[in-house]
Amino acid sequence: MRVLHELILNQFDLQAKIRYRIPFYYNKSWICYLNPIKKDGVELCFLRANELSNESGALDFKDRKQVAGISYFSLEEIDERVLNPIIQEALILDETVKYASKRKK
């Protein structure tokens, strides 16, 4: 988790805040969060993944409609060539399209 945390903070200048006991990263709105996985892994989840292109096919929705993520179980699995474009696209989306909650009131 520490490696992903440092990568997100240093390369993308996002702000971090602990919510629900896990780190969330935001710019104008929430971009992503790190979700611990029971079998010694971590999932980097994107809150507006349903609006991302997912050109690399790396995002896994796992029966979720909006949130998708990439699971890592070792440091060697972290491929910045795959991860960086996804984060960049999420940042562009955050800057250009205001998030509209789809929750029923």
C-alpha cells in the first residue's frame, strides 16, 4: 500500500484523506482509494470507473456498477505504464465533468 500511496501523492499531486479507515485520494472530487484485500493484497479502486475508457482492460468491476479497480498482490505487479494513463484519465474526468450523484433520494 505504501508504494501505491507514495506514487499517487508524488506523481499526481492528489490530496489524501482517511475515510472508512482506508486512504482516499481526491482533487475536486474523490478519484480513487486503496482497499486492502484479505490475501495480502491491495486494490486500487476508481470511484468513477464506469465513466473511464478502460482501454487497457486493467479495471475489474467485480459485479459493481460504478467502481472498478486493479488488484495487486506483489510490488512486481505494479506497472506504471498501465496505471498512469488510468489515473491521468480519471484526473481529466474530474477536472472537466462535474460528478453527479446517481443515488436515489
